[in-house]
Amino acid sequence: MSFVNHPAFQSLVLPFVLALAISALMRPVGLRWAALGASLGLVMSMAFWPGFDWPAASRAQTLPWVALAGTLVAALAIALKAPGTRAMGRRNGLIAAVLLTFAVLGLAAWGALGGSLLLAQLALMLATACGVAVLWAWRAASVSPVSLLPLLLTGIGIALCLAWLPAGGADVPAGRDVDDPYYAPTWK
């Protein structure tokens, strides 16, 4: 078993380390850019797992593309100094980031308990990146609505994927025990 392919590493450690490192490396460029580090860490960890598949064969395979598109839109807005790129302030930014983190943790629980292990793992990746946004909002008070946009869009995408799951589970042939047709971990 490879530690790098373990779901706990992919969902918790990798997004946290990447988001924190990117935020720290982008701090000299400016606080507006450093606040985007959580989203960039999420995109890079999604590039590692599950990867960017084109064309996307399932709804779950569109989630890395949603995260990437949201991050590119947020980066463009920050580069153009569009409205919504100013920091919300320590208290408001912290509240927004914490609420987003709790909402995504709820998505992870929804995915794990009644839906899809793949979507639960992707939601944990998102929750970890949101946790870095919480740390950044608490430490540097530079979280803006635009920097939280990619995280919010990815969370909405996960919620829609969970809502569109079949009610009784996927149609599985007799004699085959499969919880999630899209989830095939490589750590076993």
C-alpha cells in the first residue's frame, strides 16, 4: 500500500499542504493573491487525484474542471481589481470561511453516509482547502468574496452531484458488491 494513494492522504494531507504552501508563497505578491492559495491548492490536489479527464464521462469528473474554471475567474477578477476583491475584514471573512467549511463538511457526511465515497472524498478535499481559507482569514484577514468563489462553486458542484445520485443506488449486476460505481481506490 502506497501512502500517496491512500484516501486520507489525498483528502486531508495533500490539499492542506498544497494550499498552505501556495498561500505562503503568494504572500509576497499581495494579500489578495495569497487568499487565492486555498483554491489553487484545491485545484492542484484535484490534478493529482482524481485528475482532469477530458471529456468528462461522469458528473463527478467535471468537479476538477469546475474548481479550475472558478479559480481562473477569481484570478482574473483579482488581476483586474474587480468589485469583491477587497478583504472582508477579519470578523466577516472568518465567519464566511467557517460557514463554508461547515457546509462542505456536511456535504462530506452526506456523501459518506448516503451517496458516494468518491464525492465524500472530494468534499473532504474541499473542506481541507476551506480550512486553510479559515486559517488565512484568521491569520492575515485577507479573505475576499472572490477568493471564496472557487470553493463555493466546487461545493455547489458536489451538492448537485450528490443530489443527482440514483435514489436506490446504482443498478449493480447480481452477485457484485459495489458501493460506488465511480470509486476505485488504488491503495488496496
